[in-house]
Amino acid sequence: MAPPPPAVAFATPLPMVTAATARRGGGLAAAASAFTPPAAAVVGRGRCHHAAASGAAAAAAAAAAGSAAATSLCMTAGSPVPLSEAAGCSVLGADANGAAWRVHKFGGSSLANAACFRNVASILRAEAKQVSTHKLFVVVSAVGGVTDSLEALVKAARDRSSGSHYLEGLDALREQHERLADELLQPGVRASFLASLSSSLRDIRDLLRAAWIARSASERISELVIGHGELWSAQLLWGVLRQGGDDSVAAAVGAAVAGAKSAPCSWLDARDVLVASPSLGRSVRRVVDWDSSRNKLMEWTRSNPTVLVVATGFICADPDGVPTTLGRDGSDYSASSFARLLCASEVTIWTDVAGVYSADPRVVRDAVVIPRLTYKEAAELAYFGARVLHPDTMTPAIDMGIPLRIRSTLDPEAAGTYVTAVVEGEAAAQADEAVSPRVSSSAVARSREMSGVKGFSTISDVSLINLEGTGMIGVPGIASTLFSALSSAGISVILIAQASSEFSLCVAVPGIDGETALTVVRRAFRAELAERLISSVELLSHCSILAMVGERMQHQPGMSARLFASLSKAGVNIRAISQGSSENNISVVVARSDEQRAVRACHSAFYLSDQTLSVGVIGTGLVGGTLLEQIQSQAASLRADFGVDIRVRGLATSRKMLLAPDALDLDSWADELATEGATVPLDLDAFSDHIRDATLPHAVIFDCTASEALSPYYPRWLAAGIHIITPNKKANSDTTAMYTAIRDAQQRLNTHFFYEANVGAGLPIISTIRDLLRTGDTFTRIEGVFSGTLSYIFNEFTPDTTFSSIVSRAASEGFTEPDPRDDLAGTDVARKVVILAREIGITVELADVSVKSLVPDELADTAIVSVDEFTRRLPDFDAALTEMAAEAATAGELLRYVGVIDVPAQKCTVELRRYRADHPFGRLQGSDNIVSFRTRRYDAQPLVIQGPGAGAAVTAAGVFADLLRLAAHLGAPSTAEM
């Protein structure tokens, strides 16, 4: 049995240090020597621009990137990196074996429990194997939630909180860390850690008692207390990494670094080397003293070499040696600062997300991890809400051109997001290919690569302050007065927009500051308001800012146009616009209620995700059911090839409806619709509200019924931003008032109304009419066989047969409606004639159409004559039609039931006519439809369209084609891009 490993000695944490003890040469530096275990040290590397030792080409590329960062990025305050820092790299850089540093930072969510600690250890072991030429410098945050708990303890002690006593909070922290130690550490290591924990908790208790007595807590006391979380987590991880002897993670790292003769692992209290002072500018974060910190680090490296360091994030010391912190998100800043001091080759920020997403994945479920970002792009996205990185935490690494990578502890195999300096031209393309190789040649994939947009981010809950007035034009100091007033009130300006005429000036501020901002601005301009030089100062609350980010957008024309068009198509109004001359960021202000829909619409418009359509189908009979089958069969290929994501979220019959929060399973929709309890009674308002989901950019309702009851809903749906697709002829052949109301409603939100299947099922009849009109042609006559049922009947009817027998056969074969009179009356054809007449600009009502019905007057009243009686008595009236057929045959002609639009006469008729056998109408077969367009261009020989004009499959296909036509209008790539 192997002997137990030696115990790890954890020294007692630092006592509170005063300025006096620091001046006497004691304090932090003296206490640190007792706190640090033997052989604890840090080692840096010798090259400033992260040129890897693995090849000249990589080194050259990296050096170029570093140079670009140093010379072209204007993101940080202060002077460029001094020459003394480059000289320091020769001491802190790569060792004699060429091993350089890589910095890894693990946040609180990555250290939330014992399993997370073990996962971090596994990640570091894997990193050592993959990158054997690099030493590891690990920066850790406190265990998740501990910093907040410590901060709450200071407040509870200072305020003498009645709700919770600070001693109870201390006990909870003790129990939390003791449980972690019990689960993670072996007996000897655990005993040493627990002794250190108890000692530090006693110190914290004394500090909190002093705050309780004094009813106050200085900043120094507060920061000393809240910085202990990182000390505890670093000690825990250090113990975990050292356990296991030759099988430990520390041993694995030491073995991976060829020729390493240093201590395999050590841990570092960052207060021993990291010195920071309050900013002389307006930054709320302390600024690292690079010269002092580098000297301290160099002193450590000379005496204590190592290949693996576990360092505390967040905490540091001030120039007097007093413990302090770097502020919120300080651990990221610590990692970036150590990377700069060590001239590291890379910084990896480990978190609980896979990287920087192209949009918030909670809003856009198809958001993707951005494989590569420039520093500028990362800063823009971070500022506008993508809080994986805080913008100013990256500054130290940016100054040295050190790349950053964001990776997930939940999926350590994933590459994450790589953030580096600007890489232009071919080098950028090669870098993108290396980080994220192309896996698809589809139109969507190619469009995504060419869009120039990296992602979208938002700031919720902002308010707009808008100044307007003719007295502002040409008057200097208006903007200065505005910003001074807001600054004096401590209000930050998020966005600025001004008209070039200087008539108006608009700024966005945090929503919580809106009313205050309005008050201070009106006060600042009270004289101008009184004199009417400024006509108004208005507040617009409940807004959101949407930012589109991409450094290559400046090379792509039409970016703004596509952004604005995508918002317009989603029914989102833009309230303000802001864009810098660099075109790295285009920001718009929208209503907060439109935020999610706006993000989804823009994200899909630039092919960063699928064009998502929220779909509802009313009517699940033959046509509706066939449509659902066609959507189901094509859904996968449409999404893969065209980026169209069709989500059927609701189905409705005449009595009930079935709703789904995301999408219905189209393999089992019929069973679900029939299941008792799965549906609710039909409520068309509730149905449309559900389909028009605020989180989805586009909503579509299919009316696959033959009902007139839905027509009044069309204007309401269109005005609400819902697109409509239908084969139902009733709305388009309703009154002229209804027809006009539908078109007027479309204009409000630029919604679409598609109805190609109204006439000719899937035949391109209506679209052909529109194409002819748009190209300047004019119509003189439209004539056609528009009923598949009547086409079949008269193609089969000859003088040798009877009309009634053909009608019975058509009914038995499913060509007619349940009541054949619905077809024979000619009303259906008349509706189609009305629709086509209106398309070419003729104002006509259904009652204006002259219709010759094929139903005998004696059998027309459906209330008196049943279907069975009609079928039984119809042979009594065969003689007249048989005679007409015989006369036509004698003349070499055939009977056809047609609709005719005589444009010069402005007359529409539906009747039985005779055509020669060699006429296109005479050659018609089966149930085909045929239409003849005679126009100014097609005069001598008309344009003829012929094909199946009836049947569930072709009708559903026509409706489905309208859906794809809608998707193209909304921004999906066309087949031309395939």
C-alpha cells in the first residue's frame, strides 16, 4: 500500500494591515512570506506577441496580429506598451526549454461544487496533454455565490440587520467550504485547509464585529473581507491538483513540459505581486501598476520556478501594501493582467456557456457560437449585453496583442470563441477556416459567411430623452449642456443620435434613470424652453437597444438597408438609429415589447439563424391535412438548404383548436387533435394571439377552409402583423369593401396576403397576371375553364351519354362537392372570375357576374330538395343538354363551361360555350383547368396556362408554394444562391 502523500501546509491568511505597518516594512509583503508554501512561485515567458514555439509561420502570423493590436486598436486609455515591458518579457517569458505560459481563468459557476472542482482538474490535465510546450497559470474566482455572501455579511454587520445575523452567515460559509473539503481533499491536505479556513473566518468575524460596533465599514475593511472567497477556492483547487502523487494533475503538467525541473505546482496569493491604484480618470476599476507588479513577479520567478500556478483572481494590493480588490468582474481582469505580465501566449476564460453567441440563445434558439471575433467586435458585443466578457477586463491582454478564448467547462472539447487582433484579407479567411472549417455549401452557409455580421446584442429597459427645436440649429453648446446635465446627475449616456439639421438630439439612458434624466435636462434648458428655442424635451420609456456588430460590415454594401428591412418585415418600428463611421456597430432603438421579435428577425435576415415562421392552420380536411403532410416531408430539407424553419404551432377545426408552445409533432397531429383533453374550444382571437408569438419574428395563418366566417378576421390579422395564405376564395370574392379593407390592412405593417391557389389550385395564374401587369402589359380578355369538376364532366359528356350519369360518376369518384349543385351552380367559377377581374383592376361584385347555372330551377332550392332527391330527379332534365351536345358534335365542336372577362366591356360572364375540337379548350382532358390570356402583347396568339386545377395534392402544393414565396419575401435565400 502506497504511503499517504505529504500534507499540504496552508498558512494563516493575512491580518488586516495598516499604513503604519506597511511603512515599517511589515504588512502585506511580510505576511505573504508566511502565507506562501515552500517553492511557490510564478514563471512568465519571453515573447510579447504570443508567437508559439511550434513554427515560424505561426510565430510570424501571431507577431503580426500583436503588432496590429498595438498600433491600430484605440480601445484602451493610456500610452502604448512601454519598452521596459518588452524587456521584462525576456525575464518572465519562455524558459530555457521554450515552455511559455497559458493563462486559464475559472469563474464561480465553474467552481460551484465538488463535481465542478473535479471537472476543472480534468480540464487542466487534458490541457497539459494537448499543449505540452506551455506552462499553466490558473486564475480562480470564489466558489459561486461566496463573494455575494461575504458582501452581504459586511452590510448585515454595518446595518445591524434584523433579518440575518452576520455570525449565521459565517457559519453557513464554514459549512459550505468544509463540505467541499470533505468531498475533495485527502485527510492530511484537508486538515491543513480547515485550519487555514478557521483562522481566516476568525479574522473575518473580528472585522465584522468591529463594523457592527462602529455601525460603519470602511472600503478597506469591506474589500479585505470579500476577497477571502478567492483565497479559499484557490487553496481548494491547489490541494486537488497536488493529490495523487505521480498520478496527480500537477505531476501530469510537470511531465508534459519537456525538461521541466521546477516544482510541479504552487499557488499564489495575487496580493503578493499585483499592485493596483484607483483610476486617475473616470474608470471605476483600479488600474494595475505594471512596473511595480512586474518587479514583484520577476523576484518570485527567480527564486521559485514552477510549471503550474493556481492564483487568486479579483484581489490585489494597493501601493501601500493594503489588501484590496479589482472590482466586479475582477477575476477576468486578473487573468488578463497576469497574461500581460507573463507575456502569455493565450488567455482562456472558462465559464458555463460555450462561447460568445451570435445572439442571446434564450431568445434565439438557433443562435450559434461565434468561432472568431476581433477585440473590437468582442468589446461591442460585451457592452451591448453579451456579458461573457466585460469590455475593460480585456484591456491588458489587448495592449499586448494576446488572444483570448472563451470556452465552456460543460463542454471542454468545444473550441469556443477565439478573440484576437484585427486580421484582414486572406489571413482572416484562413484564420476563420482554421477555427471553424466550412461544413456546408448551402445557400444559407455561403450567405452567412459573406454577411459580414458577427452577432446581435441588446440592452433592455432604456429610456430615450429627445430634444427638439428650431432654436437648436447652428447654436453651439446644446449637446455640451445636455451631457453636462446628465453627468452631474450621475447618469450614463448609452447611445446618441442627432439629425444633421440639428433640429433634434436624442440620447438613450438606463430605464431606471429616465424620469430623473427628464427632470435634470428640462432644468438645464429651462431658459431655452421658456423662450421656445427648444420646443420640447420628451421622455420615451420602455425601450430596448439592438446592436448589430461586425468589423467586416464596412466592406459589405447594404448592411443598414437589410437591417431596417428585416425590422420592417417583422412589424418592428425603429425609434432611433446610431452608427459610427467605422461601421463596426449599427444600433437601433425599438420598443421593449418588440425586442425579442426584432432580434430574431435580424438574426435570421443575416442568415445567422433560420428564418423562423410561426404557423397556424385553420381547416384540417383534405387540403389542410395534405398541406401538413407536405410541410412535414419537406421541413428538414427546407431548413438545411434554405434556412427556413416552419413551426406549426396551432391547428383549428370548426369547433376546437390544438396549440403548442414551440411546434406540433407533424407525425402525430391527427391523433393529438382527436385526443380528448388535448384541445380547447375554438377561439379565433386566442388562436391568432398564440400564433403571433412576440418571441418569433414572423407569423402565418393558413385558411384551408371554405368558410365565409373567416373573411372578417383577415383585416384584423393582417393589421396585427400576421401574414395570410389561403386557397379559400370567399374573402377575395366578397364585397368590394371587404376586398379593399384587406388591402388597406396589409399596408399598416407591410404584411403579405398570398392566394395563388384561389384560382387553378397550384397553377401560376395569379402570379402570371401580376408579372404581365408589372411589366406594363394590358389585358383585353381572360377566358378559362376554372372548375376541375366541370372540366371532368364536360370532357366525359358526349351525345352518347347522359349528363346525369356523368354527374353521378363524378360524384362517386370524388370530383364533386358532397352536394353536386355547389359545382353545377357556377358560383365557384363566378368567384374565380371576380378574383381575376379584380386583379386586373376591374371593380366588380359577385352579383354583377352573369352566371348560367347548370342546375334546373326546379332542383335549385337546397332547403326543399335534398341531395338524394336531386340525384334521383336530375335525369328528367337530360334532354336539353343532350341536344346541345349533339348540335355541337355535328359542328365539330365541344361543350365547355367557362368564365369570361371582357375587359373593354367591363363584363364578366359564366356560361356553357362551344369550342372547336382543335381549340386549346377543346383539347382539354380529365379535370384539368385552362386559362387563356389575351393582352396587348399576346394578341395574335393568347398566352395559355393549362394543368391540374383540382385535387387536394395540387391545391396544397399551391398553398405550400405561397409559403415559400413568403419566406423569400422575408429574407430567406432563393434557389439562385444554391
